[in-house]
Amino acid sequence: MTHQYVALSAEQKKELQDIALRIVTPGKGILAADESVGSMAKRLTQIGVENTEENRRQYRQLLFRADDRIDSCIGGVIFFHETLYQKADDGTPFVKMIKDKGIVVGIKVDKGVVPLPGTNGETTTQGLDGLSERCVQYKKDGADFAKWRCVLKISSTTPSQLAIQENANVLARYASICQQHGIVPIVEPEILPDGDHDLKRCQYVTEKVLTAVYKAMSDHHVYLEGSLLKPNMVTPGHSCPTKYSPQEIAMATVTALRRTVPPAVAGVTFLSGGQSEEEASVNLNAINICPLVKPWPLTFSYGRALQASALNAWRGQRENEHAATEEFIKRAEVNGLAAQGKYISSSDSCGAAGQSLYIANHAY
């Protein structure tokens, strides 16, 4: 048995755990506002807005200007590099706006997915080179947690063992590097909803992927109490002809997590994975009332499922900013309730909140 050298001091561990637990305080989740310039182009094009830095700044500003109603339901905000250094109209840095609300600032640190040779179109995620230096700078500039996304897909030949192992190791190395610099890593092994697979197949693959991730986290001596997991919910493929209830999705999701995720992990913050705003909230609520023992906070780290109605209301017009901010606050409050199993679905599923946000082969 190899010897484990001490990777973190007691003080470092305490800092990491304190940050992680602040983010997932009961009823709180994460606003993922870390869309890349390319991803923002897709969002803005849909509402007829030019993808300029100023338009991206104005849009992020209307989210960050939300009043103290979000203090009880948003524990962290994930920034994109550009956004971390932007300011509001009055000159206040966005980082200060968020920190002044008592919300933790995070940063996307991966450099995107690239093809993994020797596989059938599978990918790995780049960005480990220079990550240590970037963490030092980001910590100095106000970020206390980070996010790294790996992507796997379900088909007749995938995910391959090679892709599962490679992505698990990349996530563990990223997590270890972040923790050395006082940054809580959010580990995101996303299994895409593309395909016609059923719920059982997604559960099986999710369990295999998460098992590999936590084996790698153990091998790399990652401090689990100072880390968060951002997984997909267990859902059928987007083209699956069978429809499943929120209760069935919840049972499959919680079962998969119970079989694979150590209780030491500080929290689980689900990605929305192309679900509509309302669907993501209803399923999160079902997960939290699922009658199985759940040793971690189960909450949200949503991008599209917190922002779709806000974007639709804004449409690039200054006079619509207040209405757009109200839409964001409404979705944040709904998900804050869902994270506690207290959300009762309304008629929203008929309006904008019920629109599917699925994008094939979704990339950031």
C-alpha cells in the first residue's frame, strides 16, 4: 500500500469545507452564469440580440442586480472569466455585488471539450496545463469555488471504459489542484440526454461513471468534505418514447447517488441538462421528497433552467430589465423551495417555463 502524504493542512480543510457548506446551505443552490462567449451567442441570437461584450455585461448585470429575495435561495454564482472582471453601470465590480449579498463567487476553469483519440467520437476536457497558476489568480480576485465539466454520452458503443476512466482522472486532478489553492472544486461529469435510451440505461451508466469518478478522487487524495458534485439527474434520453414520472426519475437518481457517492461529499448540485425550467424544478422537488435516506444536500446548479424566462423577458431592451430580473428571482425562489421538497407546481408548465431547453450535443 502506498503512503498518502499529507496534501492539506487542517486549516485548509476547514476553509474548504466551510465554503462548500455555505454554498449548499439548506434551500440554497447555484446560479451557473458561466456560459462561454460562444454559448452566449446561441442564447442571444434566439432573442435577436447581438453577441457583444457590452450586451453580455448588461444581461449578467440584470441577474446580479436581483434584490435580497435571492439571498435565501442562491448560495453561489459561477462566473465566466470575462464576467469575473466586469463591472455594473455604476462601476461596482460584479464580484463585489455578489459577495455583498453573502453569496460565494465561483469560476469556470476548464478550457472546453476536445476529441479523445481511440474512441467513437467521445471527448475529454482540456485545461489542466496552467490550472495551478490560474487558481492562484482567481482566488486572489475573489473566487472561492470552481467548476470543471466533463461530457459523456450514451449510445450502443458509448461511454467506453477509456472515456469513463480518462474523464474521471481529469476531474480528480482538477479537484486536487483547486484544493491546494483554497478553491472548492465542483466536479461535473455530465451524461448528455441525447439519444433514445430508457431510464434504466441512464441509471446504469450514471452509476458506472460516478463509481469511476470517486475511485479517481480517492486515488488523488481529494478532500471530499471540501468538494461538491454536479451530476445529471437520471432521465431517459431526449428521444426515448417512454415517458417517466418525476417520482420515477427521483427514485432512479437518488438510488444511483446512494450506490456511488460517498456521504462525505459536501453536497450535490444538479445540472438541468436541457429540461424546461418547470421540469427541472419539479424533478428536483421529487428528488428531495424521495423516501430514501439522502446523506447530502440535494440542490441545483442551473444555467438555462434559471435564466430562460429572464432572457425571454429581456430581449436586449433596457426597459425590460426589471421584468427580466423578476423572472430570474421567481425561478430562484421556486428552486429554493424545490431544494427543500416544498415546491408545489403551478400552471407555469404551459408558458415559457414549460419550454424544453434541450440542445443536441450541448457544449459550453
